[in-house]
Amino acid sequence: MQGSSLLNKIDLLNHIQHGIIVIDLDGTILYCNSACEELFGYTSEEIIGKSIKLLQEKAESATFYKLLDKCRREEKFKGRWRAKCKNGSQIWLDAQSSTLIDETNHKKYCVITINNIEPLETAKKDLEKSTALEKTIFETSTEAIFTADESGNILDFNRAAVRMFGYDKKEIIGKNLRTIIPSFNPKSLHVFIKRYYSKLEMKNTGEDIDTQGIRKDGSVFYISMSVSNVPWNSEQMFVGIIRDLTQKRELEKQMVDIANQERRRIGRELHDGLGQMLTGTRMVAESLARKLKANEIPGAGEVKEISNMIREADEQARAISRGLVEVHLVEKGLSNALENLAARIPKTFGINCIYTEEGEFEFDNHTLALHIYRIVQEAVTNAVRHADPENICIRLTKNETYLSVIIEDDGIGFESGKVPDGGSGIQIMKYRADLLGGTVNICRTDDDKTVVRVVIPIDLD
């Protein structure tokens, strides 16, 4: 065979890991190295002299016509080849070819180099399926989901998020999260994530970020956001799930309103029902005591003592009634209600209590004033019950954005850095503040005072 010396020289190719096939321009196999034998399952003797069609899937015939055509024109070919093995299985190969001319410069051969890319193709298909599944879950989730880079620039926004905020994907992708969440701060979010996952390790799950979102039309609404961060292109990426709390907050407010109405009902019944009965009973007892004394009948002193006990019970019932009904809050506003609360502390508990304020604090929103009053009442009650203070100070201030309430006492308090968070009273305070979009912070100062600071957004009035 002409050019056989050239083919003999390429026997060294048996030591190359890539498959190499040499064919003539009619497609007849002239040579294949040992790597090809491993790929296709044929021995060299079985395929040399056979048409290369033996190794090709029928559907891939166009690929070989193109390969042979380029060889005839002495051009290089590069592409994928769906090949058929001896056992009938099929594999994807990466094929490259070039034209080789023998020593006489007459006969041309086509040298084909092949690499098995079947594992890569399988992995690619698995990745495509996984990506498609993830995309489907991402887009069809009923929860609003976003992804953002380390600076908070939005990378993706699912359909639920589009519906929630009113932005099209094209409008919002690339914008910063502050566009929809004004309080977003990447630095503070990193701190939250660190604290969140630390609590997960301690099996204390369920913590979210409660804040406010802004829709495209400018409307503000309450949201709850759970966030995680994942490595991405040597940086960090945020993945967040957002829930609309509007309906939940409305239901919570309705429940609180119902509870307040029930408190007022019980207070009125104490005042108008039990209070009047105690007053009437006291008056009868006093009259009986006077008659017994006038007629010098024994027992006048005991009846008088009973009358005094009824008077004390009457006063206590009326005090409880005032606490339930918030008479001063309804009739004279928040300032007067807090003044009266501070005035009752020395009389009831013998603890000095001072109330101060800066600004005007009259609200058309009675629910807002009521929540603030209840928060202060709970903080003062906690101080009286648990701290044994000598002095309590209530301070109410307001600026254009926030209303602030500070309750300070000089009692025994708690160790610095060990802020109490499990008591029902504290949880109720935080719950009420949360309903108003505010926060409650409790700390111990350097001069051994306990400070409860409540901050409420003023625009919720």
C-alpha cells in the first residue's frame, strides 16, 4: 500500500491516550491506535479496512460527509461525533481532523483525533435538568424570592416577587434592594445572618427580619424576610424569601382590639356594677355602725371596721377599673394617662415615679396611644415587681420621624450583657411595639440603671 511507510511510522501513537484514526478520502479505516480499541470495543484487526460508517450513528452521517469534504479540501474540522460501539452503545466524542499527505505528495489521508466526552455530556444534561428544576421551583413558588449580590444589587426576582412589589423583572433586576426594602443594609444583614445561623446550630430556629417594603406605586406594607448567603464567583450572594405580613398584621390588630374592648367591658362592669354594690354595702354598714353606737349596742366598732374594709375594696376595684378602661387615655389623651400612671406608683407602691415629655402627643389613632400606654404600664410593672427600685422615670419624646419612650429605674436589674428576653411581660411589650412597626430595646447602663427604650415610627399615627 502506497504510503505504508508513513503509516508504520505512526505506530508510536499507540502510546497516546487520545483516540486516533486514520482514513483515506473514501472513508476506509487505515489505522487506529489502542485508545480507539478501548473506546469502541473493536480490535484493530476488526475495523482496519472497514468503512468508518461502522463507528458512526446513522443520524450522524452528515457530520462525516462534512469531515471528509474538509479533508479533501485540506481544511481542518472540529466538532462533536455521536459514535456507535461494538456492543451497540453510543458515546459522545469530541472530534478534530486534519489532512495528511504522504512522502510522494500524491496520496491524502484524514487523521482524526477523538476524546470521550460522554461523562461531560451526561453531567451537562444532569446540570441542565437540575437548573431547569431549580428555575421551575424558583418561578412557581408562592413565596416571593430574590437573589442579590454582596452589595444588595438584585440578580433575580421570581414571579411572586413581581406580583408582590409590582415591578417587571426588567425594571427591578440590577436595582438595589433598598428600592423595595428601604431599611436594607448589607453590613447589618451579614451580622443578622451570622447570628441567625448561630441560633440554628443551637436548635433555635424561626428568626426572620420584620421590616417594611415599598411597592412600585409607593405604598408601604409590612414584610417578613428570611435571608441566607452562599458563595458565588468568589463573592457572597444573598438569597431571600419575603412574606407579605399585611393580612397577618390586620388580623393581629383585630385580635388586640377585641382584647381591648373586652378589657374595657370588664372595667366598666367593675366600675358600674361591683363598684356601686360595694359603695351601697359600705353606706349600709356605716349607717348600722352609727345606730349601734347611738343606742350603745355592742358591735359598733366591728361594723365600722367592716365598713372601712369595704371602702378599701371599693377603692381597689375602682383602681383596677381605671387600669382596664384607660379613662384618662380616652378622655384626656396619652400625656394625661401617663401622668396619672406615674402619680399612682408612689401612692400604691411607695416608689418615686416621675413623668416628663418633649413635644405634643395627641393622637387621633386611639389604638396607637393605647399600645404605647400599655407598653409603658408593662415596663413600670416589671420594674416594680422584679427590680425593687427607689426611683422610676418615664420620658416621652418625639421628632419628625419617630416617637420614643424611655422607662428608667435604679433597681437591682440584671447583669450587664445578659438582657432578659424570655419573660411574658417583655414579650408582650415587644409584640405591641412590633404591631406598630417599632422596636423595644432593654439595656443596663454604666451607672447601674435599667433602661427600656421603645421607638415607634411616627408616620403610623
